[in-house]
Amino acid sequence: MALWSILKVRVRASLRNFQRPLTTIASRVDERVRVRLGEVVGSGNVSSSLAVREQHGRDESFHACKPPDVVVWPENTAQVRQLARICYDHSVPMVPYGTGTGIEGGVVAEEGGVCFDLSRMTDIVDLHEEDLDVTVQPGVTRVALNTHLRHTGLWFPVDPGADASLCGMAATSASGTHTTRYGSMRENVANLEVVLADGRLLHTAGEGRHTRKTSAGYNLTNLFVGSEGTLGIITSATLRLFPQPEAVASAVCPMPSVTAAGECTLQLLRSGVPLARIELLDDVMMDACNRYKGLDYAVQPTLFLEFHGTPASVQEQIRTAEEVLSGYGAGQLRWALAASERARLWEARHQAYYAARALRPGSVGYVTDVCVPISKLPEVITTTKEDLIQSRLTGPIAGHVGDGNFHCILAFSEHGEQERQRITEFCHRLVTRALAVGGTCTGEHGVGVGKRGYLLDEVGETGLEVMRQLKRALDPKGLMNPGKVV
Ligand SMILES: Cc1cc2c(cc1C)N(C[C@H](O)[C@H](O)[C@H](O)COP(=O)(O)OP(=O)(O)OC[C@H]1O[C@@H](n3cnc4c(N)ncnc43)[C@H](O)[C@@H]1O)c1[nH]c(=O)[nH]c(=O)c1N2
Ligand SMILES: CC(C)CC(=O)C(=O)O
Ligand SMILES: [Mn+2]
């Protein structure tokens, strides 16, 4: 098929996703099943109310709501296993739900079924301070964990903007602004407890094991990291912890262009400065953040930087970074040294999504999430900025540039058909551009329903077939979060 025809088919498929109305799929959960589910969790922990189902049938993205038939709130792993067994016996789909902050429609109940809301499993089960690790249940969020750890001198660094559940973060292979230094969920999960579709219990690294490394057999832990609820329900995660840095300094640094910011980022990474954070916000994003958070930063492409270490090492890192920055035309750095100032700065970055949408009150957000080899970042981000202008789209750019990962946040009105089409076409061009230079269609948000059409291009026929074989082996009836990823 000619390239143009492929593009048209893809765009049409994406538009269908956009336009799908809120639908209620014929219930596959009959009264008999509902009663059995209620017997496991108790009547206060199961609901078929439309409001509750609609709330669970969508995430924070534009993807159309499809409510599950029933929502259950298990309180422990034994209950999750019993519920899964009932669903398995009756061939009912299961959709795990963390905090619903996903961006690719991961919790949308494509085929109805039972939504497992895990927010009532909130125990921090095992904290091994000497081993630098902790085991948490799926209702524990990243902020709750770090609040709990505050007085231990330890912390968990993976920080998506939202206060997501840590098991949901494992399920989507999330990352955040600290990933450039501390890694994403892929590097920071040591073990997972998983309830499989038929109710069996799996410990991906063996029960009770929490080592820094292992070479014992297949890496089942990282099979489940990023599996988006399609292989099983994560009922606990063992996570690596880090000592809280002794000294921290953050800075805001205006740059002459996104190209200069991208090239400067590369040079900073090559210089060996162990940057704790390096984020790019373009001029439109800076304007949005200023307005949304009442800030007064210059409206131009800007790097947000952070350095961690001993006081002496932070000073040295800053000296090297300033030398590099000045070579790329950086403006005056504005420092945020007090904890409260730093918190304000990073809160503005974490809420970039809402700031972008506030540029158009009442809008919904379409978020892109490409990641490219870091050497390709300046070129891809520059072309993307030009494409945005040519397409007459308002799409602030926010990037975890230290990882080669960036987002355009396209705020649009649900009623503007032509604009939707331009957005879909722009997003398709962006993913194609990223794939062409050895990149990925999603650096951190996952495939969900939004990126399914790109997996084949990215991993190839054999890659996709092996993924599907794994799925069939673990979920032979296709009940785990159907319609997602593969
Ligand atoms: C403002 C803002 C800012 C950001 C983000 C969102 C928003 C609204 N995100 C996206 C989102 O926070 C991220 O994908 C989280 O990992 C989602 O976690 P939830 O608990 O909300 O999962 P949610 O409930 O949304 O589910 C997401 C997927 O995981 C599955 N799932 C959830 N819990 C599970 C469990 N216990 N077992 C098995 N499957 C499970 C679900 O079935 C679904 O497929 C993000 N992301 C990112 O990586 N970096 C970022 O910087 C940001 N920033
Ligand atoms: C909604 C997205 C733009 C959130 C995200 O990944 C980010 O802000 O980095
Ligand atoms: Mn992000």
C-alpha cells in the first residue's frame, strides 16, 4: 500500500477513537455473578451505579468513556484472587484501576466487565531501610509513600506529574522528572506480586525476594512492568529506595530556542554532570504555566534544572553546567534554593497538562509522548515545533529532555471537527518522525487504546506475535483488560 494510503487508514482509525460516543456495552456480568462478587467483598465494596461506572470508565485523557458493568473494591490479595476466579469461571473481562490518571485510555472498559478499583489496599507492607527497598500495596500513591518515608532519610524518585498509584505506575512503566538520574519504573521495581487471570498468585522474582539484582531465569518482573493490566493484577510492588540528597539546587534557565535547548541538553549529558532533573518547556508552555500558577518567568524556551549531591559536589556540578549553558546562549539563571521555592517550581512543571488546557477553558487534552535517541532530540523537537506552527495548532511542548522524551499537549474543543483532524494528522506525523530515527511511540504513558496502531511498526511482526503469544499463555481466555496494548 502506498505511504499516503497507509496514513489515511491510520488517521481514519484514530478519528474513530476520537469520535466514539459514550457507550454502554451490553452487560456480561449477570445477577448471579454480581451476587458472588458481593459475597467476596461485602455489599459496601461493590457498585453498579452508572455514576460510579462512568467515573471508572475513563482516565485523564480525551479517550471516550466506556464504563465497566460493575466496580469492586477488594481489600486484600485473597479477595482479588477470589474475584478473579469468579470472573475467570464466568468468562467476564477484568480491568484493574489504580488512580485513573492514565493518558492512553488504559482503564476504558472496552468490553465492559468488572473494574477492580485497588484504592482500598493501602498498606506499606515491608520497609527495609537497610536494604533500601519497600513493598507497597496497589492503593499506595507516590506522594503517600514519600510522606511515609520523610523521616527515614529515604525516598522514591519516580514522579509522574499526577499522584498516581505505585502499582499503576509499574503497570504503565511510568517515569518522571527524576528519571534521567534515578531511572523509570523499569529500573526501580525489584519484585511484583500478581494475581493472574485464573486467580493464581505469582511473585515475579520469587516470594519474599528483594535483591538489588538477579539472573535467575526470565525477567518476569519487567514482563509485568508496562503490561497495563493485560497480563494480571498487580497486588504489591517491591521498589528501590534512595537516600535523600544532602544538598539540592534548582534553576530556571531561559534559552534562545528549542533547538539550542536540545543541543545544550546533549552537551550537559556528555559533560558527565549527574543532572537530577532537566526539563524543557517551550515558550507557549512557559506562558501557560505563568498564567496558571501566577508565575513571572520569561516567555521563551526554558530549561528547568536540578542538581543533587553533597554541598561541595552540587557547587561543582553547577560550575560545569553554567559553562556549558553559556556556550548555547543561555540567559540569566534564576535559582530556587529554599525547599518551598523548589516545590513551587516543580509543581508548576507537574501541572503542565492542566496549565496547557487552561489556555482554552473547557477543552480536552490530546497528549503526545514520543521518545527518541538523545542525539536526535534537537532535530525532532525543532521539526515538531515548526510542524505545530504550520498546522496552526496550539500545542505547548514539555519534555523530559534528559531522556529524549517530550510531549505536545494539544488542547482542543470537542466540537471542532476540522481541528481534531489536524491534531490527529499532526500526532501521526510526530510518531512517524520519532519511529524513523529509532525512537518509540511512547516513552512513558503506555500503549493503552491510543497507541495500539503503532506497535507493529515499532516492534515488528515477530515482536508483536511474541507479545501476543505471551498474552495467550498467561490469559488464554483474553479476559485481562481486553482491547489494550496487543
Ligand atoms: C497531570 C498528569 C501528569 C502526568 C501523568 C498524568 C497526569 C494526569 N502521567 C500519566 C499517569 O499518571 C501514569 O500513567 C500513571 O502511571 C498511571 O497510574 P494510575 O494508578 O493512575 O493508573 P490508571 O488507574 O490510570 O491505570 C493505567 C493502566 O494501568 C493498569 N493498572 C493500574 N493499576 C494496576 C494494577 N495494580 N495492576 C495491573 N494493572 C494496573 C490499568 O488497567 C490501566 O491499563 C504521567 N506518566 C508518566 O509516566 N510520566 C509523567 O510525567 C506523567 N505525568
Ligand atoms: C499529561 C502529560 C503531559 C503528563 C506528563 O507526562 C508530563 O507532564 O510530563
Ligand atoms: Mn511526562
